[in-house]
Amino acid sequence: MTKKIEINEKEYDLSHLDVFYHTFIQNETKTSNQKTYRCLIEFSHHCFTKSPNIHKGETLNDYDTMLHYKTEKETRIFNYDRYELSKKLPEILKNMDKQKCFFTSADDKFLTISIQRLDGTFIDYEIYFSLKRSKKCDVHIFINSAYAKDVNYKHKERKKIRRKPISFFVLLKNTLENKKIKRPK
């Protein structure tokens, strides 16, 4: 990933989103020994950019071209709020094993944590990720996207989505053992 970008003559450092390794340790229980998982954690540019809101009729043309962030596959919009929140991601991810994880409708996994903004208010920060076995370590964790939950967003079906949590260690173990990860019912 690019180490920094410049927007309106201001430089934004992205080094906090560099790929890194982290080891998660699952404590010993009465039925299993302690397990160690060495993971590679990588971030998508979706952690600090957004797409135009098509539900509001937005297009890229509605945004200053200085905010356009281009990759080989797409052009998105640099988002100041996502950028500021992304600075918390490495520390949050080093503690993923202490959070409840859930499935999305597309079978990605996600976690939501409550974090305090600079102004003192609290928000729900949603982090979407996928897992795969890795040749470099045990599991590659790819952060697909991360953003503050939109309190104004209404789910199309207008019914409450009931989700059950799944242990992060179950996700790691099943990924490492090439087992299908079953969505909790």
C-alpha cells in the first residue's frame, strides 16, 4: 500500500496500515492444549476510502478530484473519518481474540466495537475481514473494510437481523485445518 498520500497540500501517512504479523494465543482448557496462531494482517484501501453513495444518487463527479484514490481496479473517495478511525485498526486487530465475531450475509466475517472519537462521543466501528490459510504463517487475515456504522442506514427487509457470535479462535482453527466455517444458527 502507498505509504502516504497528499490531498489539498496536506500529507496523510498510511504507514499504520502496513502489513504486519501478530500471534494469537488460545489458552489451555480442560479439553485442549494451548494453541498458538501466527497471523499475517493486511488492509484494504477501503479502510480509509469510500464509494459514492448510489442510494443518494452520488457519483465520483460529485467529489473533488483531489479526493479520488485510484487503484488498478477502482477509484474511490478518500474519507477523512475513515482515515482517522483506521489509525486505531492495528491495536484493535491485535485484540481480535477478545471480541465477538459475526458473519455477514456474504459470508465475510465482521466484528463491531464501540470506540471513542476525538470529540468524546462513542460510535460502533465495523470491521469486515476474511481469512485464508497462508504459506508464510498460519492464517492470512485480510481487512476488507472498516467504517463507523451508519445509524441512519435501514436494512432493506426492515426486519432485525439476528446474528449469533462465533469465537475468533474457531475461525482461526477451522481456517488452518481447512474446515468449512459454519454460520451459527
